Amino acid sequence: MKRYLSGILLVLGAGLLMAATVSCEEKKSNVEVTPIMDKALNQPSSIWYADFGKFPEKDKRSQLPIGVFDSGTGGLTVLEVILGSDYLDNIDGDMESDGIPDFQGEDFQYLADQANMPYGTYSSEGKADYLRELAVKDALFLLGDKYYNLPTDKTAKGQKPKCKILVIACNTATAYGLKDIQNLLDLSGTGVKVIGVINAGVNATFEDIMSSPARDSLSIGVMATVGTIDSDAYRRTIMQVKKEKGYTGFVQVVNQKGAGFAEAVDLEKDFVDLSLTAPRDTYRGPVLGEGEDDIKEELLDVYNFNYADGAVLYKKVNGKYTEFQLNSAANYARFHLVSLLEKIRMSKEQAPLKSIILGCTHYPFLLDTMKQALKEIKEYKKNGMPIYSHLIAKDFKFIDPAVFTAIECCKTLREDKLMALRVRKGDVNAFISVPSFRVSTKNLEKDGSLTRDFKYGRFPGTEDITTVPVPFSNENINPDNLKRIQSLVPLTYEKIKEKL
């Protein structure tokens, strides 16, 4: 593990050094200034104006919190890894566990942009520019010092500290918004840095590959949202890192668009509705069919879905399915995992699957389900013959980019001399976006969330406030989701439970 992580740090360190050699003026001359960036930088009358001139000086930032954001609560998996990480020696920074959390004494701010999720759908709706704006607004919130106490507040009256570094705990936001946020920070003159999850995950994947026995060909699976896959960010980064590392074997990148997976984890009603016992017209998850993204009836025994407690909602006529709807996050996980393996089975190369990058922060919530499903798939036989076992490498690994995002964050803070170095335990202040009172009721669902047409019908560059960040509370987090948080990210839950 030490060699594995050390290699990652060499890559990360080289990347930071390369970034430092590019002058600020060179960057400014090549920067696209989007409407939201212009408002934040140059328009004092705008509600989005950031007034970066008042940002604390670098030598006064060490006690500020670390900012982390995601499109929903899934990014808490990244925060959980950060809170529990112990990969570095806290004294000298060497890659050696010392029994002390790497972020001992650090405070955190977390933003779940729940009202605007799923981020993965904006690109397919032709709203990639609005998604880019959402990512910048998330960053501006963490860089700012105000928040809304209630969605009915006309102005943000709550006071909070600004953040000293940003972590984008969302693959889709990294794919579409990282460059804009980096440019904004460069132009702001603050020197604040931002870290995304994609490069960390890919570098980790190749460290594992390079430390494993040599092979002529392999497949790297990427499970991510539709938007992340459509951005082509993972495939491009994989090929770039492959070249940088001098890996000469054949690499097949197998993308799996996780349509509905993240939404199911967050219990979005159009994808999972635990109150139902029969199919509904509003369902937007995968359906039975012969298309690439459809559930194949002939593969139902491979998916091995759980049908208990309404986890699948279906109708049959004369023994045949007429409707079939997934209604649990675990079944979405099984469907997408089998779909990825099917792509390898049907490919010309059939290169063994060495790793799957969990390219969405919501997916680690179902890691145990996916491990069990992969074991079943590997053992699956048809007419007594194994179908998939030869397609899965014996040293296969799931890759969670969160570990290496945590390491990069810690190394960056140490290099910039921004570690808090407090004796006390750190704190977590968590915020979640909710629809603003300014939104007409005709644009709200019965549960108070934004309607799909309104959500994806908005345009960038306006002064409209349609969602506002408020503190986590029992009123704005689904009880089932809160139970999942308590079970799967216990360190984080302990930090936030008293504030709910």
C-alpha cells in the first residue's frame, strides 16, 4: 500500500510543480470568463459578487475550514475518507501512518447541492453551461462568509468562515466545472487551490496496474453519471496517464452510464419511491428493452435483482412482463455492473477487467452490494459453462478516488503551510441547497422539490436565486437517506448529528 500511495504522490507532486511554472499572466490571457465568473470578479452590484480583495491573507488562513462540495449527500463518502485518513506522518509528511488522522484539528464545510441534482443529467438536457455555473456557485458559497438560515429568508443572514481550499467531491462537477473554478481562483488573486476527484482516481488505477503482474491487455471500467461519461473526462485522463506512465499494454476503457444510480441513492422519486407497490407513470429509470441502456429480459437471472419489499415494481400479462421498474439503489447497482460486464463480453478484445473506477461519489454507498454481485457474476454459469469468469482479472479492484483526493488535499495544505495544527478535534458544518421561496409553486413538486422542466429549463448568467444553501436538518434530509449516512459514513455522522 505504501508503494501504491507513494507513486500517486510523485504524480501529484509533479502536477503541482508543473502548474506552478505557468505564470498568472499566461493563464489570464487564455481564460474564458463565463457570466458567473464575471459577476463574481467584476460586478459589485451583482448578488454573486465575491469581493476577493477582502479574502484573508495567506498567513491568516490556516484556521479556516476545508470546503467540500457535491451535487448531493453522496460526497459525504469523500468527506468520510478525508476524516479517517492516516496515510502521512503528521510531523514530517512522509508516506507513513502514525496513528494520528492526517486532518487532525481541521474544520470542514460541506455543501450538498441537493436541490439542483442530479448533475449528471444537465449535459444530456443541453444545459452543460448551466451545470458549469452551478459548480462555480458551489465554490463561491464555500469561499463566501454567508448562508441562509431558512429557504424563506430574503437575504443570507447566517455568518460562516470562508474556506482555505476547495475539494470537488463530485465527478460530474469536476468534469464540467474544475477548469472554470481553477480559472476563477487564478483571476481572484487569492491563491486558493481546488482539487477534483477524476485525476486522483485515474492515477490510483494506474499505480495498481503498474504494481501488478504484467499483462498484454486489460479493461478499465468506469461507472459514472451520464454527464460524466458524456464529458469524456475519464477516458481522456486514462489515456493521458497511460502515456505519461509509459504503460505499453492494450487498455480498453469501458464506460457505463449509471442512469438513475445516483438518483436512487438519494431516493429521487422518479427513480426510487419506497412508498409504492406498483409501477408508476413518472418512472425515469431503465426499462425492459433491447437498447444498450435497457434491462435485458434474458439477463434477469444474471442481474439477480432483489424483488422483496417492492425493490422491483412490475406487471405481468400471460406470464410476460409488461412493465418492469427498478425501485432500490441496490438493484440499480446490479443492473449497471452486469451491463458493464456485458460490454466487455460483447467486445472484440474481451480484455479482462482489472478495475472499476467508482466515478460518482454516490456509488461507494453500494460497494458491498457490487462486491457481492461481482462474485455472483464471476460464478455464473449457463448450461454448465462459466460466462464471465474469464473477463474478470484475479487481482481485480474497485477504485474509490476519495482516498487519493484526501492525500492530495493533505499534501497541498502542507506544502502551502495551511494546516490548522490544532489539538482539538475538528468540526463539520454541513449545508444543503433547497428551493428558494422565490420559486413559484407551479414549479415545485408535491414534496417541495423543483420540477424537472423548471430545473433543466433555467439559463446561466441571470441574477435569479432559485435555490439557497441552508444548514443540514431533519427537515431537509430524507429520513431513509439519513439512516444510510449514519450507517455508511459514521465519522461524518458523528460530526453533524448534534446539529440536525
